[in-house]
Amino acid sequence: MYMTRRIDADRARFKKIVRGAVRSGIRKYLSRGELIGRRGKDLVSIPLPELEIPRFRFGKAGQGVGQGEGNPGDPVAIDPDAEGSSEAGSEPGEHILEVEMTIDELAEIMAEELELPHIEPRGKKNISAEKDKYVGIAKSGPESLRHFKRTFRQAMRRQIMSGTYDPGDPTVWPIREDKRYRSWRSTFEPESNAVIIYMMDVSGSMGDVQKELVRLTSFWIDTWLISQYKGVERRFIIHDAEAREVDSETFFHTRESGGTRISSAYEVCLRLIHEEFSPEDYNIYPFHFSDGDNFRDDDEKALQLLEELVPVANIFCYGQVEGGYGSGHFNQLIKEKVEDKEKILTADIKDKDGIYDALKAFLGTGR
């Protein structure tokens, strides 16, 4: 029993060290694409080179195993036929320890470092959460759930039947067999649901570097919102001069080409919301990523559609990635022209270091 408690304490201490290491390097991890590939069904593997691996130390002479001929530091079991240099190296090795964390644990650390508030959801549809509902009486249970009236009634019935009840001195003393407790069963009740609608410009000015920035940012957006809702749907829209809904694989791997009409993406997004995701039942999160280069004659139409889209969304997020050819003017238009500025969040993502600031801007409102 003592050893079990000791191991549990050591494990808790190690988890605390790991948590601190991840938190201190969260900005670095947010920009590392390999974490996406390391993501399993429930776990993410994170390399932590900062942690030292355990090592043996010599104790007092004459104690423990390893006694006999030889001195501390002598080589052990050297194979004379083995390949390689016999000389000692002069450079330290890099000890990388991979630890596994659940998505929820990673989201919690991310929230602490980015100071993200919990989201207040709206809507109660399609997603069920397990709830405990009190439905009956049982003969056993915790004292905190003891039913006073039922216990008193059972004790009085027993005393009357046994002839020990005295009307002149109507004292009722429950015994163990008299006690009754509230019992429950698990039921499923509707709980808040959310949909994330990702939109990305895939015109000729958006290259692989820009799409990688979108992919990393989207991964961490997913990580946070999935931790806040029991169920999250994800939809993907790509656009150049025209827009269409696609699957996630197509979204992140479509080759860039063509011109840009941002309004086409907003039209598809609004149609999705009207046909499948009622704002009364869903928490709606549209995220649009572009280099900001839009066909000038399309700016007015795109802004008009944005005025329709913003009121039905929890927030609308526009991330402008820096492209090699994009003019980057659409971000400035949003800031100047859109009226509902509280629900419009914008961020410039110039490189991987900008992902941290973009996530803080997008997710820091608690909506």
C-alpha cells in the first residue's frame, strides 16, 4: 500500500513537470506541424527535449549489485569486433522524451497559457449528454441521499407491526433496515452543439506555405472548440473565383489557381447555415483564411454578405496570411466597413509565430 501511494505521488509529480514543460513551450508547439501527424484518436504525442532522462549513480563502496573486480567507470562488455570508433565522443546526446496527452489536457494547457475563457454555448439540439435523474427509492445508498420521510414512515410501520409504538410517547427510532435512499438512473438530454465552417482562398496567390499556416491554425481551433462542446461538426469551403463545399482532405491539398471572389465563399457559407445549421440550435463559428487579395469589383458584394453572416454567428474570424502576391487589402476593408465590430475578429498571420497571436485573438472572447 505504501509503495502504491509512493508511485502515485511520483507519477503526479512527473505529470506536473510535463505539464509545466508543455506550457512553457506552447508557442513553439503551436507552430509545429508534426503534432498533427502524431494525433491519435484520443492522444497527442509531444516531444519534450527539455526533460532529462533517468540515469544511474554510483552509491557507497561495498553496497548493492555490481561488486567484484573493476573500478567505477571501467567499460563493460566491450565487443572487440564491434564497428565504430573506440574513442569517447565529445558532444552530449539529445534526449527526447515523448509524452502522450489527451486532447482535453492539451486544450486545457493551451487555454491557461492563452488565457482563454470558457465558452457560453447556445442551442440545445442533436448532441446528448449523460445526466443523472432521481427516479425511485432504494434500500441502500450514501447518507447524503437518505430520504427522511420514507425512512421515518418505514420505521413507524415497523414499530406499529411489532407493537413497540407508543401513541403516548410517539418516538420513532429508525434502524438500519428502515433507511431508504433516493436512487437514480442515467438519462440522456440534449446539449449544445457547434459547427465550425472553414473557408479558404485557393486562388493563384495562395501557395503551400500559406496553406500550411491555415492547416496549423485550424488544428488548434479544433482542439479548443472540441474541448468546449460535446459535439462539433466541421465543414470546409474552398474558393477562387467560385466556391464549393469539399471534404477536409481536398480543403488542405487543393492546388492553387484562378482569380479571387470572396463573396462566393460567403454565399456558400450562408446557404449551409440556412439549410442545415439553424442559429437557434447551433453555435456557429465561420473562419475565413485568405491573403486578402480580392477582385476589386467583388469587395462591395462580399461586405454585404458579411453583414448577413456576422449576426447569425457566435463570432466571425478572418485570418489574413501573408502571400507572395496578395495585396492584403480585404482585412482593412473589414475593419473599416463592417458595422458589428464586436463579433468580427481579424488577425494577420505572417508566419508560424503569428499562429499564437491569431488563436488568442480568435478564441479569447469566450463566445
